[in-house]
Amino acid sequence: MKSINIYFSLVLGVTVFVSSCKKEEDDHHDVPATIEIAAPLATGMYNQGDTVFINATVTAEAAMHGWELHLRKKADQTEVFAADAHDHAATYNISEYWINNVTSDTQMELEVMATIDHDGNTANKKVEFHCHQ
């Protein structure tokens, strides 16, 4: 009887230990972030030398793990500007700017991306606008 109690205690102890050491799941990775891009507007047109203000807000119910923005020429995906931050917060207010230096009429694409968790889950939103030389 004593050996059964010792065996039972040992099994119970190991079970509790293993379950307590199990990696906790990041339970907010499936909660999407909301990305609002206030500027530039999709109808925006910018001449060479104009300042293109980039304003976006990213929100989620739990702390996210950073944001990135990429400004590219839509035709060939050449990146003309990028910014990022690895910051843990439930809200990001992004405020950047780029000075239009393209040398021809170009359709541009701004992508704002939020890193939801350290597993690499992301949310993104894009807006297109036009630049003139």
C-alpha cells in the first residue's frame, strides 16, 4: 500500500510539474489588429518635392510587438522609404513623412504592417496614391 501511495504521489508530482512548465500559448495571436491610414489618402496626388505625410493608427485588444511601414513604387515594388519600431503596445500612432523624389509619374503603394506576436502573426493594410515628377 505504501508503494502505491509513493507511486501515485510521484506520478501526480511529475504531471503537475510537466503541465506547469508547458509553454503558455500566446492567446491573442488570433485577435486581429485594426489599421487605419489617415494619410496619404488613396486619391492623393503629390508633385516632386512635396512632403507626403504618413499617419496611421494601429490598435488591438492586447499588446502587439511592433510595426513597419513600407512605401514602394507599385509597378516594380522598389522601396523608396521604410520605418519601423519594435515596441510593445496595444496602440501605435505612426507619424512619418517622405519627400517625393520620384523622377516620373508613378503609382505608389504604402503598406502598414503590425506584428501581433513573437510567432510572426501580422496584420497589414495598404493604400495607393500617385506621384508626379
